Amino acid sequence: MSRHILETARRELISAGLVQHSTEFCLAWLGKSECYLRTLRIQNIDPSADALSTFASKLRYYAERLEQTGESNHLALARLLRKHQKLSEGALDQKARHKWMQPERMGL
């Protein structure tokens, strides 16, 4: 599920001109290797909490900067970044809940 969130975000950030290609997205926005998304797809696994957290943090940072300008085109880009920030934070929260809600992890 959260893999789909990152793939959609990558596609939309490329369409908006904020990212040039998948390699840049993985390296600069996720803080991962250039083939990170491809590896997730091949292995059919979800992204790490680290990747989701890094991505959400960068989205938040740039959304705040764009919002401060007050320019309409910047505000539209900020809305796009905020949308993906919220989705990434939601996926991160879901991942964390899944981990701490496991009975064997709580020593029960």
C-alpha cells in the first residue's frame, strides 16, 4: 500500500516539474539508492519507515517555503506537496501501529 503512495508521488512530482526522473526521486527525496522503488516492486515489499519519514520531512520543508511566497503557482505546488506529506505520514503511522500492536512485540 505505501509503495503505491510513493510511486504516485513520484509520478505527480515529475509531472509538476519538481523531480526530473525516478533516480532523482529515490536519491534526493527518499534518501535511498537510485533503484529503491524498483527494488520494492521486484521484492513486493513496502518502503521503510526511514524512507517515508525522510520523504514526509522534505515535503513539509518545501511546502512551507512555497507557502511563504504567497504566489499562486507556488501555493498550488505547496498543496501538492502537502497532499503527499499527509499520505506519507499516514503510511508511516500505519506502519508504526502495525509494529507496536503486535502482541508478541509487547511481551504478552
